[in-house]
Amino acid sequence: MSQSVFEKMKEKDSDIPKSKILDALENQDLSIEFDDVLENEMVLNMGPQHPATHGVLRLLITLDGETIRRIVPDLGYLHRGYEKLAENMSYHEFIPHTDRLDYLQPIANNVAYALAVEKLIKLEVPERATYIRTICSELGRIQSHLIAYGTTTMDSGGLTPFLWCMREREKILDIYDMFVGVRFTTSYSRIGGVANDISDEALAAIRKFIDEFPGYLKEMRDIIERNKIFINRLEGIGYMSKEDIIDYGINGPILRAAGVASDLRRDEPYLVYDKMDFDVITATDSDCLARFWVRFQEMYESVKIIRQCLDNLPGGLVNALSPKKALPRKDKIYTKMEELIHDFMLVNFGQNPPVGESYSAIESSKGELGFYIISDGSGHPFRMKIRSPSFTNLQGIPVMLKDAFISDSVVIIGGLDPVMGEADK
Amino acid sequence: MDRLTLFQEKLKDFSVEFYDVNGTPGIITTPEKVLDVCNLLKNDADLSFEMCRDAVGVDRFQKKNRFEVIYSLYSLKFKDRLFVKVLLDTKNPETPTLTVIWTGTNWFEREAYDMFGIKFKDHPDLRRIYMPEEFEYHPLRKDFPLMGIPGSLYLPKK
């Protein structure tokens, strides 16, 4: 009996047409294959607003798990067209814009620009002014290397040294306040000299600073020198071979960390560096740790140079006595007819350098900072090219980051020490 | 021997012209010869310019040879500089890329392309470097106005 009932039911079932969904479920292949998650490549967008990229650098990273396979840097988020602006203003008017190039050491950029223009217009600068400028460049180098020191330690996990380096940097800014008048965007160098003479009070403050600073440097060194976490984060990371670095045109501390003693202060002496006794610091490992220590040791050399400058600082004028080329002092403009005429002519028509081309470069804290100026004889440059070290150094990022871990990208960028204001111009 | 005389002797086969960059020597050459000249400058043991540190684009705004590219070379061995100026055509500014000789010229040439529209033949990655991809003009050309061209940059609506 039961059998017949089941047979009946079966017959009944076959009469009812199956729903489409049921049919699909029974007859079609619905198996899904899951790839191994770690074998997938993923594109990660890092920046432009990322605290580890030191500004507005954007990196497009192809990741394989945690390993970086390909990397494309994207620049231009801080592009302000300074080369175009320079073509439309007089040589003097451009000085404040150089502050905004490498904003970690504005005072050294002013010196670089003033030297470039003076080479073009063939202007001799009084000795006291060159000594003051040397002090300024070296203070700028310390100022910039302190940030490199602080950010590298912070990127690798230690916050205390960052606060210490900011404390020291604050003292330098206070010294600027004494003799420049402002703390940050200095615009201190003028074409033909410096804006105002350095006071005895400021000189005493600089001397006090360089006397105390090596002690603080030792403190900064002690906290990380034998720190296992710090060394493990940096050692062997971001390696780039010496041949590659030369091929990419990278210079500055990164080139010196690869074992090439190339320093424009010694190779093409400008200012008074030929009279100074200092060492060119090199390392051989060409990794982040080597770059870090090269920058750290250079601060000692800067202190050495500043001390020699202070000991040998001559007296005299700080501005060239060349009325057709250098601006007269403000108090004389208001009282003397001659100076008023020269000031009017310089401000309205400019220096009118001879027709030709000129290139001048200094060793800034990041590498060669140069200005290629083409003059057509008028009061503003026909073309001015800024050779910015950060731009060139950033080109090495794809090589250094290849096959590194994503967590190492932070210290590698920190080891390059780029400033986007300079790289993007 | 004086470095300038050495350059003149080494480069006499190429009949390049010399010019003065305020005390630093420079040579003027053409797109046809630039690869051979630069190969010699890098690989000759007496010249040994291992580094190319910059490339400067110039718009002279004249009828003949309006555009120029100036490569800034540096020799680590002799601590020496040389500028190589390439004169380019007005209508079709094109020159072979030097990335085959110095890899670092990649970004310098991209910058010159972005700012002047100078084309570099066989460049591996000739994209704009500063301006957005969809920007149509070349801002450092002398016929580009300082205040920009209205509507050339896409801005979000208020």
C-alpha cells in the first residue's frame, strides 16, 4: 500500500513543473573558487595627505601581500610655478620666494639665490657678509638635519628624540629672531650682502648655542645608538647601489652614505669654505641607517665651521658699495638724493645683468641646490631653472622601495628626507 | 692639460660649438649628434661625466631653433662640470632621450615635456610630472600668460 502511495506522489511531482530557481540550483555549476588571499596584487594609494610622506607626496604602490612590487611616485601637489613667477619679477623680488622652496632651511636658500645672482651680475660681496652667510648656511643645515633626525626616529617608533630635536631647533629660530627679525621665512640675504648686520647679542647667542649643542647631540645619540628596535628598523633598509645612485643623479647625504665623498663645499668652494677645516662625512652601507648617521655627523661638522667663522669674523660693511647693483640702506634713501635715485632705478628697472647664461650651486642639506639663470639684459631673468635636490632624490624611490615591506616605506621616505616645497617648485 | 682644451680635442670629430656659462664650459649640439656626444662624454676615461644632474628646458621665442634643452653634467672623478645644449626645431621640438645613458634624466625630461612640450623620442615614461594629465598647455612657454588661461584647469563647482 505504502509503495503505491509513494509512486503516486512521484507521478504527482513530475507533473508539477520545477521552478526556475530550483532548476538552476540542481543543474548548474555553482561552485566558487577562492584565490589565495596572499597571492593577490593590490594597488595602494599612499598620500598626498599622509603624515609619513613629509608633505604632499603621493605614491601608488602595487602590493603583493605586504611586499611592494611596483611603485609610481606622483608629484605636483605643491606646484606653484616659481620658475614662471621668476620670469615676471625683478631679481630682488624673488628673494622671499626662495624661502618657500626648502622651508626647513629658508636661510640657506636665500644664500644660494643671492650667490647665483651675484655671479651673474659680477658683484663682489664684502668679507663680513660672506662670513655671516656661511654661518647662516650652516645654521640652516643643522636646522634641516635636526628635522631629518627627528622624523626618522619618529617614523621608526620613537617620539622622544623628535621632541628633543624640536627643542634645539627652537633655539636656532630664536637666534634668527635676534638678527634677522623673523623666525621662519627669513629672506635674510640680499643681492650684494645681507639685510642687516649681525648684532653682538646674536653672535653671543650663536656661540652659546654651538657650545651647548654637541652635548645635546651626544644625548640624542645615546638614546638611539644602541637601541635594537631603531637599528633593526633601519639597517639594510632602502639599499640602493652606488652605481644606481650615480646613474640617477642623486647627490647630497645619500650619495655620501654610499661611499662617494662628493661635497660642493669642498669640490667647488663658495663663500669661505676653502678657508674652513672640516671633514666630508661618508659611509659605505648605502642604507637608511648610513644616511641617518651621515646627517647626524654632519651636524658636528657644521658646529665646527660655525665656530671657525665666529673666531675669524672680520669687521666692516655687510653690503656691497655698488650703487648700480646693490640696494642702498633705507635710512640713506630718505635723506640723500643720490641714494634715492639709485633705489628708484634698481626697484623699477632692476640690475640689468649682461646677456648670457650663468649657473651657481651650493651644497644644501639635501644636495646640490642650483640656479641656472639666462639673462637677456633686462631687469628680470629670461629663464630661471631651479635645480632642486629633493626632486632628484625622490627619483630613487622606486629603486629603494622595490621588494621592501610596506611598513619600511615610511622609514625609506624619511631616509631620503624630501621637502615637497622644493621638489614641486 | 687644461680641461677646456681637452674637451675641444676629444670632441673635434663631432664639430660641436663651445659656449661659456659664466666660467663653466658648455657645448652646443643638435638632436642628431647628441647621443653619440653624450656616450663619449660618459664613457671616455679622460672625460668621465658619470652624472647628469639636471636638464633645463628653454623657450627662446624666436623663429629658428625656438627650443633648447641644456643638460648639466658632473664628473665625480675630476669634480668638473659641463653643459650640453641641444638646439631644437621650432615646429616639432624633438630630441632622442638620454635615459639610455643616464637613467636619472627620466624625470628631468618629463619636466621639460610638461613645461615646454619638448618631445623625447623613445622615452620610457613620457607623462606630465607637475601639471594634471588632462592639462592641454605647456605653462613655461613664453606665449602662455602668467595669469593662466581661464577654463584650462578643471575646478570643482562652488
